[in-house]
Amino acid sequence: MRLLRDTDVTRLQTTANEIRQDIIEMLVAAGSGHTAGPLDMADIFALLYFHVLQHDPKNPDWSERDRLVLSAGHICPVLYATLAHAGYLPKEELLTLRQFGSRLQGHPHRTALPGVETSSGPLGSGLSQAVGMALAARMNNPYTSQMVYCVTGDGELNEGQIWEAAMLAGKQQLHNLVTIVDRNGIQIDGFTKDVMPLENLRAKWEAFGWHVQEVDGHNIRQVNDAIGKAQSIYAQPSVIIAHTIAAKGVDVFERDFRWHGNPPGKGPEDRVPRSEQAAVALEKLRTLGGTIEASDRN
Amino acid sequence: MLHDSITPDLLSTEPEMAHTRDGYGQGLVAAAEDDDRVVALCADLTGSTRTHWFAEQFPERFIQVGVAEQNMASVASGMAALGKVPFIASYAMFSPGRSWEQIRTTIGYNEANVKIIGAHAGVSVGPDGATHQAIEDIALMRVLPGMVVLAPADKHEANRMVRFAAQHEGPVYIRIGREKTPVVTTAEASFAYGKACKVFSGEDATTALLSTGTLLYNTLKAAEQLVAQGLAVDVYHFGTVKPLDTEALDTITAQCERIVTVEEHQVAGGFGSAVAEYVAETNPTQVIRVGVHDQYGQSGTPEELITHYGMDIDSIMKAANR
């Protein structure tokens, strides 16, 4: 793990804020898509792509790169915006999201865009693929430092396939696999506790043989420390349950499951009329700068 | 006249019987000896799919995933992403039967270099009954863009197809059976990917029998008797169901008035459907499909079931004479 200075944290927070603004603009241009998850994962994506991952945007197929598998494919606006900031694609192209002929498919497609490691959208299968990648990396080199990261939603954990994959990763003691769960507490139909309760989530992962950490998903230093620890865990896969605030960064959208699957302009109207949702979101983010506070967790 | 890929005395003697799954298991070991990228995964059916020979010889390249076919498909996709050539084996009813969406998204759409072995396909699974008799797998796989679909005639061809699949870039589905079936081809024959083989030539035939999979033996026996009755027929073996050999079909429809397709599969969506779709669009010719007609299987002996569902020698002859 590289040293994370305070100036790095500030830089990453600023990048995350810019990614959030891009997400709003992309969703408004597309007229459909998911808002809450992409916004609340912006801090973690900024940390991953600009501090943690060993990757090379100029050589996306570099065989020794770390892999980032986005299992929750529907939050791809945050992946696309982050890849654009990293130089995988021109930023102007972000506004083609979900349009005919675009490389930015509504759910990610591996062969469409460099930097996208796998096609995803149907939930649960990304973790299985990440397990396969980690297995293959270890077959190639038992002492590999090549890491596989997998980002899942929390609603996604309803899928049986997640637990099939978790069981296999535990059996195989995949030290080079780190899963990050976006624990934002919402899914399309409601709060996760109402749709399908997940707790005790820590105990579930532990029972499957995983090393478990829980962090504030908006505290970049805390997440970074957890990833560092996960990398050092021997003979166990690691999961980081990142507690996030759904739609983090736009306070009038936050914590509301109705923002899971709607873009600005088509979301719930009780706090902001639809005609003003995009402008209000961008204004909030622009005035916020890099000031999302770690303490703003509960 | 039998093609030289066919055992010369096949029709005059009792055929040697062997498992197509043995051909897969032996072919997999041979493929792995030639290419260290080859890995295998199995969902708790290692012995009955014959993946155990590979597992014993290459334990470090074998992944036992437990009873989890959906996970197996996607884990294999991830391994392929790092350059492995994974073979995944289970019963066809579970893989691709249960794991179809994972195969579609993470292998097909994702263009992952994964080889899918569907064992225990067809009603000839026998006593296990309908839950374990996959008669929809060709349809499920041939509808996926880019998926190669292969159905070997016997043990030797299963072996050849597995070794071909290991060197072919892209997803491949190979369906194999449970029971011993007649050894129809010679051990020395070669596999011509995407090419139908005219295995039996009649004199100026006006009827063509097109077979895929292990029913080739019944089809050849039917042809022999049809010729004895005075009906000239040709027999073609389509080891490759997809991509379909349309050149062969063009030749057949230019010459024949009637096509009979034979497969141990639902007639809806299977090999016969693929033939009928192409022929209807190019040179409309009567296509009579021998196979299971919109029913589930049941327990019984393989012979009882093949006869009950109309895929025995008499049924093929009746279709040709209809």
C-alpha cells in the first residue's frame, strides 16, 4: 500500500466530487439510470482508481493489472465517470450514456469499453467471476500480489449465487480477493431491512470463511486502511462492508430508496420538484467542494 | 456406401458399445497434456461426468465447486479472463439448464473462452426420470450468439471434439450422454468443425436423413433397411449443430425432396428446427423432425424410452416413408 497523505485525501475527495457531478450530468443526458448507488460509491471509486489499483489506462490489457469487477452493474455511471477521469475515455463521451451506439452501455459490457473488466447487470455473478480471476491469478503464481476487487450492492446479496461464490472463496482461501459491499441500506423496492433483511451481515460473511471489516464508506482514510489490512490477511478472502449514505453528496436525495433507480428529473418530488432536481443536485455538489466529512455517517 | 470415418463392419456386426462421457474424460486429459491453460471445474459430479481422470492427473488445475452450477459458469468466466481455458462439467439439465443466464451474460455476451460439457443429455439417461433428462439443451445453447454447439456421434468423436474445443477460441457447448452407445466412427477419424459428413450414400437419393449425436447409429440402421426396401437415402451426420453447415444443406435441398432430421431432443428449437429454419428460407423442402414432441421424459430403460418417444429405427423409417 502506498502512503496516503492528507493532501492525497483532499485530492481524492475533490475527484470524487467531480465524479458525482459527472454522474448527475450523465444521468440527466440519458434520461434514465440509477442515481443513489453511483453517488454513494464515488469516494470508494476515486480511492480505488487513483490510489489503490495497479493499472495503466494507456495499456488497459496489461496482464498483471489488478482487476476491479463491478458486480452491481447498474451503478456503472460511477465506473464510467471514474474511468474517464483516469483517462480510459474522453470525458465528453460520458454524455453518450445509454444511447444507441455508445460504448457506455446501460449496464457495462466488457468488449465495448477498455477498462471494463466484465459484462454485468444480472446480479450476483460478478463475485463468482472475481473468484475465478483470483483463482487463476493464484494458479499462475501462488505468491501473487495481483489483487482482485469486487464491488457488490447490498440488495445484491439477496442473490443465492453470491453465497455460492462466497462459499467457494472461503474454501479456496483466496487471499487475493477483496469484496467491497455498498451497504447503503436501500434497493429498488424499499429499504433492505424491509425487502430482505441482511443482518447479521458480518456474521454471515464470517460463517463463510471471510475476514470482515466494517467502515464508513465516505471516509477515504478508513476505507484505505481497511483495504491495506485486507491485502495483508493471509489465507482468507476479505470483505469490507462499506456503510454508505444512499445518494451521498446531494442531501435532498439522500437515504431515499426512491432514488435507487431514477435519474434526476424523474425522482420523488417531495423534497425537490422534478424540473429542478438536476440543477439543485449540481449546485449542491459544486458548493460542497471536497468537504464531505467522515463524521457525516449516521 | 459408408464414409471412411465410419467403422467398416458397423452394420453387419454387433457394434462395440462405449460411453461418450469416457470420450470427454479422455479427451480432456489429452487436451490438458497438450496445453497447460486447460483447467476443469465440476459441480460434485466428477466421477459420473468422467472429469475425475483430469482431477487425478492435474489436481492443481481442477476446481471442485460443489453443487453450484450457476457459480461454476461464472467462476469459469473469471478464469478465462486471466487466460485459462476452463471446461465446466455437470449434467446438461443443470448446466446449461439451471445456469443459462450466467452462461448467456458471463460467458456468451462476455465472449469468455469457456467450454461447457452437458452430460446425461437426452431421455436415454433412463431410470433417473424426467428431472434429469435434458431434451432442451441444444435449443438453449444454439440461441446464444457466438456459441458453438456440438453433439458427438460416439465416444471417439466426443474425444475429438473436446480436443478441438480446447484449441478453439470462444465458448463451446458439447452434449454427451449417460449410457453406452454404439461406437460408430473409427478412432482414426478426424473432426471437421462446422462440416456435416455424408456418412452413407444411396443411389440418386431423394430422401436425406440428417442426424446429430448418438442416434446416428439408429439412423444408419434405418437407412440400411430403407435401401433394402427400395428407398434410396443419404445419411448425413451433423456433429456441429452450430454453426450449421448451410453448404451441405444447399447440396441436400438441390438433390432431395425430403429431409428427415434425427435428434434425442425436443423437436422444438433443436437441430431439426435449425435445419427447417434454414431450408424454409432458402430452398423450401419437406422437413420431418424425429425427436421428442412437446413432452417430458420419464423413468425407464434407455431402449424403452427411445422407442416410446419415437427415436428408434422403426420410427426413423416411418418418418422417411411418411
